Amino acid sequence: MTAEVAILNKKAVAIAADSAITIQGESGPKIFTSANKIFQLSKYHPVGIMVYQNSQFMGIPWETIIKIYRNQINKKSFKNLYNYADDFLNFLRNNEFLFKENQKIDYLKQTIYQSYNKILSDISDDLDEMIKSRREKDFEITKENFNSILNKILDEVIDTHYKLWKEATEIEQIKQNPDILDQIKNNYKEIIVELKNETFSSFKLTNVQSRKLTDIAFSTLTKFPERTVEYDFGFNYSGLVFVGYGEQEIFPAIKTYRVEGIILNMLKCREESKHKISFESSAAIFPFAQHEMVYSFMEGIDPAYQSWIINNFLGFIIEYPKIILNVIDELNSSQKQKYLKKIQRVASEEARDRISKITDYSTEHFVQPIIDTVETLPKPELASMAESLVNLTNLRRKISLKAETVGGPIDVAVISKGDGFIWIKRKHYFKSELNHHFFDTYYKEGAQDETKESNERNI
């Protein structure tokens, strides 16, 4: 995993990231603390990119992809930061040199297997729970009623997943060009049917179940569930954070994406957030990946603890009228039920109003004072704050019993309109004094171009 943060004000944007990376091996996860997650998107313009979650895309390290793109655009610039992000995504989408058909099929299989295995896991869990419940009630489990139970669970689990994906949002590229979906179905239907038959070979699927599983497979390739839905996507996605300035921007901007893979020339990606510093919004803080400690610092409470308190508070408000009415002997059961519905409705509305006031209090007394301070910070303090916020997560992981998925050296950079991309802290896997040629040739191509232009002007 990762801890990353971007802090923006009118002067600059500071970005920081840890160096931990988790590799899933046959014997379990292995954590390394030497990964690079911050990169210059251009050698010549004030634009950077951070990567979190998956360090590879379609089997190729992001570092390699980003540096190939950087060499390709050379001195090319865009009017605003969002144009840089769009151009980079188009580079991914249309790059047949990097992403071959066999890589796309591997991505397809991995994505569908992940979705199908989640269904199998839910079936197994529900079946174990059902059998346990029946045994506790001394119900005999025969072959006949076991098959009946299994078929019922199959129906319920498949239908739950089917509805989840049915309500999911199609990616923008398919909204703009629906023909892509037909192309995917025509090109990959046989592979998907083969994966389905292989995964569910131990079940006798009905035609309806089989059709729903096929639809689920296509949806996992072309849709994103709503953000409010908790769904296990594993490690099969990457987060991309674009930060910096376009040619016509005087204040920094940020835009983030979730990127999964490519099928045909369709890039499965979703915009997660975007923000531009302006006269109306002059400071912002964005944490990524493992962001709990940053939210705790900003809001004065751990987000998981806050969620637990709110859910328990709402549960108490809904149940409390029932407790009160049950001890009033003067009311019969129908009267109690009548009053209960009215009281619960009013109590629920009042509780949500109270929660809204609590949130407003947190914003006013915790979040906003920090944002007001960030607005005035000079560039060195921006960098120091970004590093400190990543360190908070690092410290929290060190003193917990969980795996230290955040750690290693913290890379810090500041991007400003005048100075461009400036490294404040940066680890190297090599010694700079032994590799002068690297630094001598870093801007060599650009320097040659400038010399050529200068000579042409002199002629």
C-alpha cells in the first residue's frame, strides 16, 4: 500500500509519498521500501504525477510507462493541467507498442477471475452459514435438501452481484461510443464463456444464472460500481494523481483517476477528483491510499471511529422509541406500532440534522483553520507539512500490529509556476558521484534542440 499527499495553495503544490511496495507472492506478501511513486510528467514544464496502489499497469511498471511518455512529449505543453491528464490517458489508450493483445487478454482474464472468485467466496460463506444454522437447530441435512439449499444460495448470490453491476456506471468511453461494447462482446465472448464454465464447473447452472454470470463478466470490464458500494477489487487498479500547472494557469491544479486496464482501445478508468486553486478556493489538502491519519489530523477524529459512533448513534435513536413504548402498559400493540413509526421518522430526521451539525462543527473548528494556515504557507513549509502528514501514517503503521505497508524514505517535491518541478527529498538507487553521465544527459535532447534553434536564428 501507500501513503501520499498533495497540498496546494496559490504559491505552489507540495507532494510527498512513502517508498513501501507490497508484492503478493506464493508464500504471502513481501514488503519492499525502495519504490518510486513521484515522477516528473515533463522535463520542461511544471507538471508531476504520483502513482498509488498497483505499481504496474498491464504488466509494465508505471515508472517505465511515464518515462516513455515523458520522452515522447518532450517540450510539448498544454493550456491547463487537465489537458496533460487527458493526453496521458490517450497515450495509454492508443499505444499498441506497449500494450499487445496478449496483455489485454491477460488483463481480461484476471479481472473476470477476480469477480467470479468473489462470487464463489460469497457462495461458500453463505453455504457454511446456512449449514451451521441448520445443525444448531437439529435439522437433518440430506442430499436433497442440500441441493435445494445450494441452488437457493446460488440464485441469491449471483442475483446480488448481477444487480450490483446492473446499477453500476458505464465508463465514459462507452457512453460516448456504445459500439465498443458490441466489439468487446464479439471479440471476447468465447473466452468469457470458457472462463465461466471453468470457474463454475462444479455447479449445475440454470440458463438464467449462466446468462447473469456472462453479463457480470462484461460489466466488470466496462463499468464501475457506485462509490458508496463496498466491493473487493483486490490490487487490480492503480491511482494516478496529476498535479501542477498548464501554460495558461497561474495557480496549481490537481486531477486524479482510477485506472484498471485496456480492452481493444478502451481504457477502463474513472475520474476520482479534481480541483483548481483559485481566488475563491485558495488552499486544499488531498491524501491518497492509506489516508486515515491525514483525516484524523484534519478532522480531529479517526474516520473509522467517527463512522462507528454515527452508526451506533443512529441505531440507538431508531431503537430507543421502541424501548420507551414497550414499557407503557396503557397502550395496546397496534397503538404502540402506530406511534412507533411516527416517532422513529421524526427521530431519524432529527438525528441526521444533529449529525450534520456535528460535521459542520468539525469543519469550522478543525478543518478550516488548517486550510486557512495552508493558504499562507511558503513553499518550504508546504513541503515540510506534506512530508509530516506521510510520516504520521508511517508512524501509525509502525506502532500497530498490522503489516508496515507504509514506510521507507519519503520523497518530497514542490511544483511552482516560476521554479517548475523541484525535488526537496529524493532517494536514488545509485550514487550521484559515480553517475555524472546520468545528470549530464538528462536534458541533453532538449539542449540539442535549443542549440539547433539558436544556430538557425543566427544563420
